[in-house]
Amino acid sequence: MAQNETGILSIITWIVGIIVSLAVGFALIDGVIAVPMLGIVNVIAGWVVVVGAIISVIMAIFSK
């Protein structure tokens, strides 16, 4: 029983991480949040986060 609960908790934690990553990534891209004095690096960092999250989802789907 404990092993099953740990698996469910891991999945929920992973899903929340993906949602937060996408939210932060798109906020960086749109300029809603920014690191001061970095300019265009904020947009690049946003795209890196979004692409990384999408790759993570694809890898998780194909690993099962």
C-alpha cells in the first residue's frame, strides 16, 4: 500500500512541476516576470524552460 501511495505522490509532484515550469516559462517569454538587467536573456530562459518541460513530458510518455 505504501509503495502505491508513493507512486501516486511522485506523479502528482511531477505534474505540478510541469505546470509550474510552463507557467514560469511563458511568464518569462511574455515579460510578466523578469530578472533585472538581463533583457533578452529573460525570453531565451523562458523558451529553454518551456522546451525543457515539453521534452520532459515526451520522454515520460515514451519511457512507459
